[in-house]
Amino acid sequence: MVGLGAGADGAELHEILGWGGAGPVRSLPLVTVPGLNGGIAGIASFVASGQQQECCVASTNSCGTTPTLTASGLASATATSGFVLSAHDLPGQRFAALLLSTAGRTSVPFGSGTLCLQAPSFVAVQRASGTAGLCDGVVSVDVNALAGPTFLDQPGTLVQAQFLGRDGASAALTQAIEFSICD
């Protein structure tokens, strides 16, 4: 990680180096990065005291699109809102789950995609918006507002996150991100 200097609010901005030698990326929110593991969506690189970084590849869904995880805000041990993880391009009106783990990264075939985090220890399930039969569904979870997982209350904890959505007889998986909890 390379510092970029101070932002307008005095917070230090950073670059997150891309995987596979793609080089530094500066983006907010998550964006498509051509040439990064085949042009995957997502490197979160705006970080104030927390870090967000993409972990692995998203699957292609039954509509031929790639579900994408986006992050907005800052994961905080003390804030009650303000860090939203969203999944876009999920099958509409189907259930989707936000998986959270502190056990680290992995890359295990799962359905038609890849499970990118080890031993999920928390799951938040919602029905995606959108139209049944289309892949226009969106699910959003404010991680700071979650009650239950005590690891979200501990500054410095490194957390992996990935969305898993129902896609016919298979699963639609976003890429995963890894982020740290701030004060």
C-alpha cells in the first residue's frame, strides 16, 4: 500500500495495489479494473483508517452478467451506521446472503463460482430487489448497523465479506472484499 497524502477532510488516502501486477488503482466506489485477473469488478481503494481490498473473482450469473460487490463508507467499531456493502446484478426477487468471516481468504469452487472466504461466521439474508427472471437485483447491508457479530466491535479486526445469491439451481457470487474495523 502506498500513501497518497491527505484528503480534504485531513484523512490520509491510500492506493491499494492490484493483484497480478496490475499496478495501483484509485477508485471510489469499487470499479472495473481492466486486466486485473481478467477484468474483475472491484478494488476499493479509498481508505481513511480502515482498509478495503478485493479478494477474488466473481461468478457469471444465469443472465451472463457478473454480480458486483460495492462498498461505501468506513467500517467502525463505534458507529451505528455508515458502512454499506451492496451486491448488484443479482437475480431479481431471489434471496441473497452477505457472508462475513475473520478466518481469512480462500478460493473454493462453489456452485458456478468461487467461495472466497473461509468459515463464514455471520450471515445476513435479504430478498434482492429487481424483477423476477432478470439479473437486476440489488441487496444492501449496513455492516455498522449489524447486531450480533462481536468481531465487528473490535478495532483492527480484518474481515472478509462476499455476497451469495440464489441463481436457479446454482449460486451467484460476487467478488469478496477484505476490510479492517476502525475505532
